[in-house]
Amino acid sequence: MKNILMVNYEYPPLGGGGGVFNRHLAETLARRYNVTVITSRFGDHPAHEVINGVRLLRVPVPLRSDPNAASLASMLGFFPSSLWAGCKLLARDHFDIVHSMFAVPSGPSGVLLARWYRKPHLLSILGGDIYDPSKKLSPHRTPLLGHTTAAIMRNSHAVVSLSRDIQRRAHAHYPVDAEIDVIHLGIPKPRFQPLCRGNFDFSDDDILMVTVGRLVRRKAVHELLEGVARLRNPRVKLIVIGDGPESGRLRQQAADCGIRRQVRFLGNVDDDTKFGLMERCDLFVSASRHEGFGLVFLEAMALGLPVVSYDEGGQSEFLLDGITGALVAGGRRARLFDEIRRLVESRELRQRIRRHNMAYAENFFIERCAQQYEEKYRHLVQTAARKAG
């Protein structure tokens, strides 16, 4: 096995955690294989580019105006664009396997390319393509998307879920009898240049909480702003890294609550800045309604931060209540605020958790995840070869 073709409608700088994971996996595999990714084109990004050993083929999609959130038109448009580009690519170049990230909208073109060119197809289901409680058009609630998602799973040679949570929801919501394996996501060890708090006008006496992610309804950042207001502690500052359609509403909320000076909206930043700043923080907080896995929780722990989060999603498989921070039953907002307060008020507790989390996070570095995917690829390729022979 030498050549891997991946299909993902979002790849950094587009999108969120699914694209970030795709980049981590692709760049790790590119040390040993030839990896090509078909993804969406946005803005002035070139149609063809090689980044860290990964060949990117970006295809045009209609009506995408926000790098943080795909429009319905752009997701629908990805199918014909990626299918056409993939046909031209596979007619010219040899690939051993096709790997689609997300059942929709990446899966339909991935399945057809694999079928037409007689390649094994691996599907990774990564969260929102299976279950998103904040969206009316989540596939589990939408018959047409649900039927498409189920068909993509049934027509893949193997399906891999990023967590047992999504594995369970896939079996619960879709008529699919096929086995779904679980391979937990991984992160590279964070590398960054150390930063000073003073670079961002924070003092050593400030208690810095940070949250990272797209500013969309599912992330429920408005609850974190409410938590800051309830603490009534001017030393507590909340850093919000990420951007999205909820940005304006959240900024207005901070002003209305009288905490505008305690909340810093940084928008999207590069990894060096993100990691350098997070490493200087005291606590990572999340009020997300659901996470398929939650890469950013791993990044926070690798940087030594205690994590406070709800338990809805894949993060409940590696966050440990009272050990990695606090894991709160979904929707129990008062308890979430109490746990944040407890960690804000105890430097000793934060330091104890910090030491644990930095060591614990090493179990989730990307090399282990990439090795599991390699084994899955080899098995599918060898099985296909035996059937062809």
C-alpha cells in the first residue's frame, strides 16, 4: 500500500475539529505514504497545493461565505465537484484506498469513486454527520439526509467512529447492521513559542479561563458568559478563541452583562498563538451541547489545563470527573458554574490536575491513532486483493 485518497469537504483553514483531525492524520501518514485530500476551495486558496507532505486538491463549491460554517448549498455542491475531480484523478493516478471523512457530504462521492474504480472504501463518522442536537437539519432528524447517511454506511467496506458515543448513536438512529469500529482521535504533541500574558494585556494576578471552538449554537458559549457574570470576580477573564455566526450575539451579551472587560474575543488564531496562550491559562471551560470527541480537550490537557465540560459526547470517554477537572451531567448549568468556581478559587487543585493532565494526554497523541488507521487500511486493501484474485 502506497497511495491514499481522502475526501473531506472541510480541511483547515476551513471548518472545525473534523478537518483538524483530518490534517493531523494526513500529515502523520504522509511520512510513510503518498496522501492526497480532495476538499473544498475557499477564498484565494490555490486549487492545488502540497502542505507538510499532503497533496491538496481543492474543488469549487457555491455560496460559502464563512470559513467556520458551511452553507447547505456549499455542502450539496461539494458532491458533483469532488466526484468530477476524483474521477479525473483516479483515471490518471493509482490509489490503493479511498477514505471519506463524514458520511455527508463527503461520503457520496467517496463511495462512488471507490465503486467505479474498484477500490476499498473506508468511512469515518465524526459527529455532526450522525448527530447534532442543536440543528434542525441534523441527519438523525431529516429523512432524506438520514437515508443518505445510512446508505453511505451500508455501502462502505468499513466504518470507523471517533467515539463509542457516536457509534451508539449511529446504531440507534440508522438502519445499519454493519459493524462500526471505534478509533479515538489523536493530536500531535503541541509545539509553540512561549508567550507572556503581558502580550495580551493580562496580569499575573488574573485567573484566565479559555474556550476554543467555532462560535455556533451547539457550543453554547453564552452559558460561559453567564458563568463569568455570576462569579462576580474581576480577576477572572474568559478568552474565547474561534469565530462563527454567533460572534456578534455573544459580544452583545458580554456588554449587556457588564463583563465586556472580562471577556476577550480573539477570533481565529494560528496554532502557535493558540497553544502559546492556552499554556498561560489556568482553566479550560466548555458548555458545548454535544461533542463527537473533542480534540481541543486533549490539547488543553496536553498543555496542563484542568477541563470543565458537560458529559454529552465522546469527551466522556476520556475526561474523568474529579481527576482531569470536572465532567458535569448535560444541562446541569448550576453545577457547571459551581465546578468552575471551585477551580477558580483553588490554585492548589489546579496545579495538582495540571501535573496529571500533562502526563495523561500523552496516551492520545496522533501516532497511535494513525497506526490504528494504517492497520485498517492494510486489512481492507488485502481483503480487496484476495477477492480480485
